[in-house]
Amino acid sequence: MTRTPFVCAALLAAALPWAGAAEDFWHRGAQDAVGGRHLLKADQAFQLLGAQRQGDAVIVQWNIAPGYYLYRKRLRFDVVTPADGRLDAPALPRGEKIHDAFQGEAEIYRGHLKVALRWPPGEDAPQRLSVAYQGCAEVGVCYPPQTQLVDVVDLSR
């Protein structure tokens, strides 16, 4: 039992240099080993355009750069404000089905993605969302999961 803290500390010490290298990899702008092409940062590859209230729905949209895709099953939407706010299941469009080395059978989105979010009747409309997503470059590099806080712009006023 007394060896457990020592082993954990040793493993953490061994992993720390790799964590820094991974962070540096994404901040410098990675190059893929196949063709030496520059990989975009996550926020460039998967440009979240924001959230807009249109009537009884909040529309969340992305522009997805050519050569990149988002996973359908990695999309998540949560209400931040109001604190007790809830959403119905998102209205996700049909995606492209692929076999992916990282996710197996997966449904993905390329190009432009538009998601409609609705909330239960009688509840206040969302004012701020937490939006989580994950995607990959077609050259075989997947990005860590991303989460952004997004203020909802009300276009219905």
C-alpha cells in the first residue's frame, strides 16, 4: 500500500513532459506525417459560428474546413444560463456514415453544420450554452474534445 503513492507520482512525472509536448503540438500548428501539410488549430478547422435564437429554437452552426469533419455522437449542448435550463433532444441533420479508425462506425459532418435546439414548453429560453464537439482531419489526426461557452443572440426581438 505504501508503494501506491510512489507509483502514481512516478507515472505522473513520466507523463508530464508528454502533456507539454501534446499542448505544444496543437499550439504550433501540427504537420501531418503523410504529406507535411499544416494542420489547422481546432477553432479554425471547426469554426463555431455561434448560437442565434430564431423564434422557438436556438440555431447553432459550424463551418467545417475542407479536409476535416465533426462526429455526430460527440456533439453535446447544455444550458448554462438560466441555471436550471433544459433542452429537448437536438434536431441533428443526417450525416455521412463512415468507418473510422478512432470511432469505428460513425456518422460525421463536413462543410457546414446547422443544429436546431428547442427547450421544453413553459421554460425560459437559453441565454448561454455550453457546446462540446470533437472532430478529425481526414489525414488521420483527431483533435481533443472541444467545449465552448456561447451566448445566445436573440434575433426574434
